[in-house]
Amino acid sequence: MRSLGDESVWLLYIGAGEQEATLDRLIEQSGIGARVIRAGYLEGDALVDAYRCSDLAFVGRLGNDAGGRIALEPMACGLAVLGNTEGALEALVKDDHGWPCQVLEADEITKRMREALALPREALKEKGRRALEWVKSNRSFAAEAQATVSFYEAISGA
């Protein structure tokens, strides 16, 4: 955040885990603590509300499900994702509806975040709408079920 040089940028950190004490230390050491809100683990309406009040979601690594839910949740709430393209995330974080980072390093993240935040608010929202439409078309329960059936048909020769 500091390297963005934009005092209007706030970080809403959603989640909990073993590294929270380390994260708190890093936030304080970096001098950005006054612009970081640690919401902890959220679910249900609270999680949806947090996504809906945001302009952009950042995904550094896959969550504990390894299937990309960490990116799919904000996308399903109409939020574009900036983040890593490692593993399952490669299929999810695309230029059309987000900002993929091929290399998960501070300079690359800052560059991509500057690109995102330089856009007019309506352009950010449009990317979020495209993310939502992508999820509806590609990762709905119906689409997942059809992909599974097609896979089983292919391997069974049906």
C-alpha cells in the first residue's frame, strides 16, 4: 500500500490463520496499520457485505480448499480479482475480469494494482460484472455438474 503512494487506498483483510501474529507485526512495521482493517474470518452475509463494499479483491495464494474458492467468492459477489495465477487460480484470474500476476512479488503486485486503481470506478465495476458473469457461466453448480458428467462419460467411453 505504501508503494502505491495513494492515501485513499485501504486494505480490508478477511481471514484468519496461523500466521496472524506475523501479519500484525508486518502491518505495524510497514507503517500502514492506520489503513488496514482486519475483519477476521467472515461467512454468510457478513462476507458478502465485505466483498460488496470493496473495489478489488487480492488473492495471494490458494486457500485451504485448493480449488480456488478464495477467488470465486469475491467474483461471485461481482468483484474483480487481482492475484496469483498459480494452480487452480490460473483458470480463474484472467485479464477480462481481473488482473493476473504471473509473478507474486511486491513490484508486480504494485504494478497491477496501480493499473486497476487508475481505472474509473465504473470500469472497475464493469470488470466485477464480467467476473460475476464468468462465474455464472463457468462455475455454477449446473456448469460444474455438467463438466463432471462429461468427464465421467469421456473416461467410461459412454
